[in-house]
Amino acid sequence: MKNKIKKVGVLTSGGDSPGMNAAIRAVVRACSYYQLEAYGIYRGYEGLIEADFIGLTARSVKNIIHKGGTFLKSARSPQFRTEEGQEQAYRNLIEQGIDALVVIGGDGTFAGAKAFGDTYKFPIIGIPGTIDNDIQGTDYTIGYDTALNTAVEAIDKIRDTANSHNRLFLVEVMGRNAGDIALNAGIGAGAEEILIPEENLGIERLLESLDRSRKSGKTSSIVVVSEGDQIGKNIFELADYIKENKKDYDVRVTVLGHIQRGGSPSCYDRVLASRLGVGAIQALLENKQGCMVGINHNQVVEVPFSSTTSGSNYIDKSLLKVADIISI
């Protein structure tokens, strides 16, 4: 069947991640290559409802591949979850003559895209952009590699202080429901213990691990904690518990927070974003819709939205064993 798509809208939604600009750039330039018109939509689904559109050409996206964040801005839109909000968004797309959408974001973005696409039979392709790396169907999400390296660099610097003062540092990294950043950054930075939401190790095991570290001759320790870990209500409560039960530890807390979302994207994230941006346009030209383009075994693949938002986050159990072995 001949493809009738002539105009493509692109938006970023949810939390920003390094490499989103590179993905927008790739989408727009792929449109130019295939002689399609590209339109940027500011502030995600909110801008879709408010018809906040701008025409984009290959030159409109110059000098952004190295920049963090998203120049199209991002926002969360409760209104888009309503029938009225989606109906208004659809009317705006039709009035502008936009035939298809490319949405860049995480599971919330894809859930909204699936609901909208199913209701209006509108062609939508998703690109996974989130530092948490928690999207099913893709090995990596745009921004994850950069966030991981940011976390490792920060932990390396914290260790210098930990060693200088014989302290125990609890370092919280992002990952509300996913422990990928904590697990990989913990291994990469040589953490003594890693706490993630997928594996509830329990407070007693943590205390036993700290005792073993002290007896083995370690004078300082780093514990990397995913923000979604379930041992305590929060990292500060966990620190207080350790202080009460291990008087010989000088405990400090560092929350890395949103620095993990910012900064210039790594080379890997720039290349990944470029591949998936081009892949999204190619998928639309092949009459694909209602799916995400992801990366699997270094190949660009298409995964239905229904498969990207279901199930719990997968953690490589072998990495847990590696972390346990090399932390002695």
C-alpha cells in the first residue's frame, strides 16, 4: 500500500534525558531526506492540545546534537489523559495537516501514545528516551549511558572524600522503579554494596556486609542506593538506622538527583538517538504504527507499545553476582 504520510510531528514528553535533542535532529533530517515536512511540538502532549507547533527544516536543528535536555521542552499533561484533551489534540493535528507523530519519552509517554493512537487510528512511533533504562523491548534507552557515566564520575569524587575521612557514604542515584543505574554505576565505581528496588536485600544483610568490609581492612565504604530501594522510607532514614546500630561509622548521605539528567550526551547516546530517529521515520514510511523503535542486539527493532509498558523491570542477575564477588 502506498504511504500517504507527508507531514510528521515530533515531541518530547516526560522527564528529559541527554540525547533527546539528537533524536529530534535525526527525525527532522530523516524527514528532509525522505521529502517529508517536519513539525516540532513544544511541551509534549500539552503543546499538542494547545497547537504549539513550529515548522522545522534540516537547518533548524543544527548545532544541537551535543546539547542536553530538549529544545522542544517537555511537560506532563494530565489533560491529555482525558477524552476532551485527546479530542482537542486530534483536531489540532488535522487542522495542521500532520499525518503522523514521533514521540520521544518513557513508559508514560508511550501509554499516552497508545491510547491516542488506538482511539483515533493515528500513526505514532515512539523513541525511548529516559535515563532509567526501564523500557521493555529495547536494550538501552536514550540518556541512560550519559546518566550512568555522570553517576560514576560523581561517585569517584565522593570516594576521594570517603577515603580521606574514613567515612561511609550512602549515594542515591535515580531509578524510581529500576535499578539499572545503581547496579551498573555501583560496579563501575567499586561500591561495597548496591541497593536496588528489584532485589530487597534487607537492612540486616547490609549491616553484615559493612561489618565484613570493616573486618577485611576497609576504612571507608560506598553504598550506592537506587531512589526506589525499599529498605527504608528514604536514604536519610537508612543513614539514621546505620548510625544507631553501627556507632563506629561516620555516615554521610549524597543525593545526586537531577545532575544525572543534564549535561552533554555521550557518544553512545548521540549515535543511538540518531539511529532511532531515522528508524522512526523509516517505520512510518513502511506503514508501521503503534510501536516503539528500540535497539536489540545492536539492531533497530520495532516493538508494540503494549509490550513496552507491561511487566516489571528486568535486571541481569549475573551482574548482581559480579557485584557481590568483587566487593569483598
